[in-house]
Amino acid sequence: MNRPLLQLALDNTSLEDAFNTLNTGVDEVVDIIECGTILLCAEGKKAVETIRNRYPDKLVVADFKISDSGRVMAGLLLEYKPDLITCNASAHIGTVKAVMDEIKERGLNTRVQIELYGNWTMDDVHVWKEIGVKQLILHHSRDIKGGWSDAEIAKAKELCDLGMEVTVTGSIEYKDFERFKGLPLYCIIAGRSIRDSANPKEEARKMIQTLEQLWK
Ligand code: 5RP
């Protein structure tokens, strides 16, 4: 089983601070760089433009969690050709389709990821699958006290079993990776556990080594 990819969430509150993180050398270690929702709120689409220009060959995510006005919102971010773009699970199916149409019309290969918050159901997953969404992000909100519950991990497994490419995120540190062992996850996202560590590059390296050991 391939190891999950490691995504660095840049939820910094400015681009300057995001580059303070990236310039530690962590950019060479992680598989995916995420322009986080917080960074997009702080800096707008310029964040995707700047990160894309600096990393033309790296997988880049525009994590705007689009929930309405799919064509316009996605269009603003798609100008800079992110590899992945997120929609909120609460978005109307028409919004998700609009994002996909915008991608198609621009001739891009950007993949849509649905970020699972709130009151989504397995029926929703089937509908997303039917319209061509392949990727889901199971999110443990930073506003929930405590770590991942067994029920959340079981949910991740259920989504993998449906054949979706599943990413997990939210308050995950490398010592939590073992709990996901055996799941064919697409990716694990780490934000604060990398950014706030004394040495982000070493922290990410330790994470990759742990993933390699656990998923070999
Ligand atoms: C917040 C996000 C974060 O990028 C994600 O949850 C990772 O953050 P952390 O590891 O710091 O909890 O999508 O909207």
C-alpha cells in the first residue's frame, strides 16, 4: 500500500509568514503545499498566485472551501492553476458542478476535493461520486476539543471502502499517524504541528519517515 502523501497547510495570517515557514526548507520535504483558508482570507487569490509561481512543479491546493458561486469563486483561484481546489460539503450540488464546469472549460486538470464538515451523509458521498468527484477530506475541526475519535477513524475507513481518495485533517501530529495505519489514505494534512514546531523541516521529515514505516 502506498503511503499517504503529506500536505502542509499554510494557515498563516500573511504571505510573509507563510514564506517564513516555507523557507525553513520544509517545502522540499512535503508532497503538497496548501494555500490554507486562513491565508486566503488574509491575502486573497494572490496567495495562490505567489505559491504557484514559486513552486511550479509542486502539488498546490487552493483551500477556499467554496460553498456558493462556484464558477466565480473557482474562476478567481483557477487563474493560477492549483492542482486541487476545495468545496465545502454544505455546497449545493449545483455549486460543485459549476466548479467542475469551470475547470473543464479552462482545460485544467485541477481536482475537486469535498471538505466534510457538518451534516453530510453517505448518500451525499454517492451523489458526489456520481458527478465525478473522487476526493474527500475528512475534517476534524480545530474548534473541537480533543483529538480524533474512534468514530471519526471508522468514518475514514468507510469512505476509503467506497473507493474515494480520502484525506484526513485537523489537529494531527506525527504521533497520531499510527491510528490511521492500514487505511489507504490519499493524504494526511498537517498545519500547526509543522508550522509551530521548532524545526518545520525536521518535523515534516519525521512525519514522512513515520508514514513510510507505517505504510510499508
Ligand atoms: C482549516 C484547515 C486546516 O488547513 C487543516 O485543518 C489543518 O490544520 P491543523 O493541522 O493546524 O489543524 O483546513 O480550515
